[in-house]
Amino acid sequence: GGVFVSRQYIIKKVECTEIEHMDSIWDSIEPIYVDIFPWDENGYTPKTEVRVFYTATHMYIQFRAYEREIEAIYTEMNDPVYMDSCVEFFINPIPDRDHRYLNFETNCLGTLNLGIGVSRYDRETIDESYLPMFQIKSSVTPETIELYTGEFWILDYVIPLEFLNKFYDDVEFKSGRRMKGNFYKCGDETKYPHYGCWNKVIAREPDFHRPECFGDLILE
């Protein structure tokens, strides 16, 4: 096999005072792309952009998925949203001290499935009392999904430092910190099942729970 090369994303720092100008912040952020489809069988590889920035207290994530048709049936937290038109962010904020990672999986309605653990088989589900902290917003709602005609859907949310510190020991958002993670696009039971990743996953079958294949997320 070849040498495994990890992608790197430098996450831009924004001052808390600038947050009210959210649109201009997103416009200023270079996207990265979920553009590797290791298990493609049908040629469906929708362009998916991710933008991330951070402040002293929060990490902000935005996905933009270019799909002509979308499907979603799950509306309750911790439903199997990966079966719907879905985007995902797996993150380990302190990889040098802890092997556990979080899996933020969100369908196009903004329904969240979230757990923590060291692997696919050892995960603790995070309960819905935390849901308001993430401020999830989607351009699609259960009322408007039937009217969706493309060209893309947008989903964004925040991950507060306060949340991370309930599950990890002593996380800080400071310049130079290296986190590990990966971004994904999927839809296991959509018209065109697909499995995309930002950092290449080496696995025979589709499997996003591969922390050894996470890329580097470096705080600017």
C-alpha cells in the first residue's frame, strides 16, 4: 500500500465581536471539499463544501451540499440520519490525550445524531438536553423539503467549548492547537446511495468510524 497522507485544514480565528456579520464571515472563509468517494458505485458524487471558523468560545461549522434531489424522514435527535441526505463532522479535540471522538451527523432537516467513543462499537449517545447548544440551522425544513429543487442546501451549527469540556478534560480554543477530524457526505437509503469524505478513508466497505484516517484540523 501507499503512504497515508493526511489532509490539513487551517481553521480561521474570528473575534467574538465580529459574529453579528455572519454572512461576510462565511464569505471570507476558503472552503474545503468532501470530494473523495472511495466506494462509489453509481457515479453520484455531489459537490460538498465545508467552512469552519472559531472564536475563543465556539467553533462554527457550515456545510453546503450541491444536490438536485434530497430525501429525509428522520426528525428526532439520535435517529439514524445517515440514511437520509446527510452531512457529518467527526472530531477529536484533544487527540494527544484522548482517543474518543464525537460524531456530529445531521440530515438536511438539521436532525442531529451525536455520540462519543473510541470506535464504532464503543459509543455513548449524547442526550437531547444538549441540543439547544448547537443552534442548528438548515435551509430545508420538514415543511419545505417537498419544494426543494436545488441547487444546494446549507446547514450550519456551533460547537461550544463549554460542551466539549463536559466530555473532555481541559479543551481550549487557542492558536496552534491541532485537532483531528473528518467531514463526510452520505445518504445510505437515498435514491443514489453515496459515501464521500474529506480525508481519505482506507476501508473495504463504507465506514466513517475510522479515526486513524482523520485529517489535521489546526487552529490558526
